[in-house]
Amino acid sequence: MKRQFVVYLVSLAAFLGPFTQTIYTPILPEVREAFATSSFLINLTISIFTFFLAMMQMVYGPLTDRQGRRTVLLCGIGIYTAASLGCFFSASIYALLFFRALQAVGIAAGSVVAATVIGDLFTGKERGRAMGTFQMMVSLGPVVGPIVGGFLAEHVPFHAVFLALVVVGGLVGIGNFLFLKETKPKEAAASAPFRLADFAAVLRHRAGRSIVLLGFIQYYSLYNFLVFLPGILTDRYGLSAQGKGTVYLAMSSMIVIGSFLGGRLQGRFPERRILLATSHLTVLSIFFFLVVDQRSLSLLVAAIALFGLFLGLSLPVQTTVLTNVFQANRSTAIGVYNFFRYMGMAFGPMVGSALFAAGGYPLVYGIDGVFFFACALLLTVHAARAHNQSAI
């Protein structure tokens, strides 16, 4: 079993989550027209996917620790592939809602199992590099999804998008069935009932609490950019849909590049320093954006590109730290981390909408910067305490 090949295989399963979430967005108008339904129900097909994707992290974490990596991943991909076929044959919006939820229930296993398998197979600098590859693949999901969805929508009926997911899911499932062996260590948690204490243990640990908080605030900030940036680009700069997509590409591509480089930085610099540096630099990029967003399109693009780069650099370090610290229950730790990241996705647009109504874009991104700065300060305090304790 070539370990690097396995990294790409399991990372493809993790890639399918955000890929499936975003491949669907370019065809929303066609779906609404085909089902003759409301915009609310159409948007709900996106929200329900995100909700179940988040909730199932808390299920798959302990399940993977106890039942093993291979079985959980193959079952999850099987559910996802069957649900994608159900989406293809859906004759009503309510059937589509059900199968979209089931898609998320299945593919939620991907990100949990992938990070856990990498933690099982690699140590030290190699683990950091493998995590960089994993996070790079996951970051590609939301970038590639709308591009593929838009291309398919131009050439085939919208149902074919779901058929494409059936094919991709089947291929990823076959690849993991043939080449992924069980990697669960013998000393890992044996089969036992779920316990809330397992989740609480991750949050009680200083490193676990810090990484979870950072993941939440990062995705809170990211989704504020995804939701509110189009308004700025339209109202201030009058960009077309294609122009706005190009601006987003600057941020998305830097997240991918940053994820790749972040894996390589581990081993050269302590993880603690990387997380602190990228956190404070992210704060600066948010306030830089706040200053320039209404003044210059070029500076705006530079600001969100920097935000994407610092976010990407941080991501593989976070999963490496979690798999290093929680060796006996890696999957549970990754599940808790992913759950709070997805909650950040949900809370970003909700809180941002209320702030936008109260004070417009300056208040949205001003509060965003303050939240992130508070998080960076807390990480600094935690790091200082950990350093002092290790020096005693």
C-alpha cells in the first residue's frame, strides 16, 4: 500500500463534501423553474446539506475511532452515491430535499476519515506534508464545484449534475475499496457506546479548544466574504458575473496554494508559531480589506488573496496538531473540529446579515476583524501558558 496514493484516495472522499455543496449552486434557477417551487425551498436544498454535513461530524468521529476507518468510509461513500442517484430521479422538491440531506449524511464521513487515516499512517514532518495535501484537496472542492456545475448546466439538463456525482462517488468508492486497508492502531479506542464526555474532552484540552475556536472563526470570516463580497463588487465596481467569479478565484486559489505550503512549513517551524503568525496576519488582511474595499478593486483583490493565503497556511497545521495531541481518539477530535467549522459557515451569513442591516459592509467586516483579533489574542495567551508550563 503506497501511503501517498492512499492520501490522495481518502482526500478525494473529503473533497466530495464541499464539491457537492457548491457544484449545485450554478443550477439553482433551473431547479427552481423545473420544480415550480419557491426560492426558499431551493435555498433550503443548500442549507440542509450544510446542516447534515455539520451534524454528522459528531457521529462519524466516535464511530471511526471505534469501528475503524475503512468500514466507515466505504459505508459513507455508498450512502452518498445512492443518495446522488436519488437526487437524479427526484420528481419533486421534497424528494430532492430528502436526498440532498442523505448525500450529506454519507459524504460527511470523508473529511473525518481522511484526516484520521493520515494521522495513522504518518508521523512528524511527513504527517505535516500529508495534511497539506489533504487540505489542498479539500480546498479545491468549493473552487472546482461551481466551475464543473456551470459547465454541465450549459451542455446537459440539470439532473445530469447529480448523475455526474453518482459516477464520481462510485469511482472514489471503488478506489478506496481496492486500495485502502484498515489503519486503526491496535491501541485505539475499542468498540463502546458514544459518550458526550468524549466530545467534552476535546474542548477541555487547551490545544483542542484553541484549534476548534480558530476553525470556527476562520470559516465565519470566510463565509462572510463569500456572501457579502458580491454586493460590493456589484454596487461599487459594477462587475459582471464572470468578473466576480474571477475575483473569487484569487481568494480560492490562494487558499489552495496556502494549504500546500502550510504542509511544507511544518517541520521547519513549530506548529504553535505558524498558527499564531497566520492568525495575526489574517486579522491584518481583514482590516486591510476594510480600508481598501471601496477605494480600489486591485487592492480589494490583494486583500482577499492575502486572507486566502493565511487561511490556507493555517489549515494543515490545525489538523496535524489535533492528530498529534489526540492519538487515541483522533476521529472524535477531527469530528468536533469539523462540526464547529461548519457552524462557522452557518453563523457567518446569519450574524453578518444582522450586522449588514444595522451598519452595512463596514460593520460586517469590522466586527469580523474584532472577532478574529480576539481569537488571535486568546491563542497567544494559550501558547504563552503552554510555553511557561513546559519550561517548568
